[in-house]
Amino acid sequence: MAGLRERLHDGKPFLFSWMSMPGLHLAGQIARLPLDGVTLDLQHGLIDFADAAAMVAAINGAGKPAIVRVLWNDPGLIGQAFDCGASIVIAPMVNSKAQAEALVKAAKYPPMGQRSWGGYAMVQAAKVTPAEYLKVANSTTLVFAMIETREALDALDDIASVPGLDGLFVGPSDLSIALSNGAELNRLSAATLAAMEKVAAACKRNNLVAGAFAGTPEIMNTYIGLGFRFLAASVDVDLLRLGTDAAVKGVNI
Ligand code: 3PY
Ligand code: MG
């Protein structure tokens, strides 16, 4: 999406919805909420590729950038996400420089990478001709590598310095599990926050956008304080619970 890279670098938090449930109309509704974009979670959500293709079109139709967290750092899945019109791909469990290079290679056409040409939805979404799409694709599609293991923390600067990468995205649940050797799931644990400080610093050194899954205002504010700007703010399933709590709050029953 034109202007998205500039928006992500302007220093203002970019807060987005996170969807785990499939549904074209649901995606259209969520894209109209007052947040900056919508992520479809194809790793842990219940969304398959046919669902995602329709949902991406609905999100783009609402004028918001569509973000896809792919099932795995796999070139076929990354190409598929961009071909259906996603603006940003987030790849899970990127643990080495070689894996970060593979992510960029799958996402970019030559000379930056080896993305394979095909499809039409991405051309429709960009509102250009196929030949024009080729010219703008590498600069308008963005990739984030997820940092969520000890291995990734050990290779942080090697990963962050890979050309073509736009940002690092912390999976704080997996990271907290890894750093506690499986003892706790705590997105605000001291060890997780200390590691995230290092991720934010690596992003700053390499002119990358620092992103993370957050999910609550308290967590978001903490991560913003550490320098994170690209944040998953609310999750579809949680919105139903929060909305229901608000709908019956104060009712005399
Ligand atoms: C994590 O926190 O591990 C994630 O992958 C976010 O969903
Ligand atoms: Mg994870």
C-alpha cells in the first residue's frame, strides 16, 4: 500500500487488529474500526488461504492495509499472501540470518529476491497494471521477521542487518515461554521485557520498525515505552468478551 512504509517510520504508534476467526464480513467490519490495519493470523488462527484471500480483499476495500502472519517462513506461503493483496507479511520463528534472508528472497522480485510472478488480486489491490505492479511491488510490500526464541536473540544483529527486511516483530508469548524454559507464559515478564529492549535497540541501529503482539492497553503502553511502534492492539475473540462485559455492565440482574 502506497505510503505505508513512510507511515511505519513516522514514529507514531501503528496499532492494528488481530484476527483469528475466518469471515469476509467480519474482516470488513473489523477493518472499519478506528485502528490502522488488520492482521490475519494464519499460523494459530482458524483462517485458511481461501478465507484469507477474501478477507484481504475486504480489508483493502475498507482502505486499510492487510497484514498476514503466515503459517511458517516458507516461500510458497509468503508469495501467496502478497499475491492475494497483503501489504505486510509477518513470518514466525525467524531464528538466523539465513532464515531472514530466505524471507526477503521470497517476498521481493529480482534484483532483491526471487518472488515468483503470478496472480491478479495484488494488481487489483494496488490499482495499477501488471507492468506497473512489478515496478512498485518491492517498495510497497513489507516483511517482518518474528523474534520469539533464544536462538533468534543470539542472532539478533545478524537478522536485523539483512537488507530488505522492514522490521522485527516480537512474539512475546513464545519468547516468555522460551526464556523461562517453559515455566511461564507472561508477556510482561522481566526477562521478556529485557529481551525486548535489546530487540528495540537492534531495530534502531538498523533502521527497522520494532513491532510486537500486545493485546491490552497495559501491555501496549509498556512496549511503546520500550520503543515499539507496530503493535497488535486487539484480538477478535477478546473483543467479543470485552464488548459483552461492557454490554451488561451495571445492569440490575
Ligand atoms: C507470540 O506471542 O508468540 C505470538 O506469536 C503472537 O501471537
Ligand atoms: Mg509465537
